[in-house]
Amino acid sequence: MLNVGMTQTTRILMWLMLIALAALVSYIGFRGYLSPELLINFANSFYC
């Protein structure tokens, strides 16, 4: 499988890179979703 021939350091580095990539994707996703224009339009939809 994948873990054949992988050292502990390589495995840790791979997990850290995956965590960093997941954090970056979720940050960009939340940043795009919670844009000021969207929040203002959402608040106006309840006001009207």
C-alpha cells in the first residue's frame, strides 16, 4: 500500500501538508461565502 517504505518524518510531513491544504481551502471557502455583499443582501432579505 501507500505506507510501504515511508519513514515517520515523511508521513508527518505529508499529514502537515494535507492539514495546511485543508485549512487553506476552508479559509478561502468561508472568506468567499461570508463576503460583505452576501451578508448585506441576506440581512435585506429579512427586512423586506
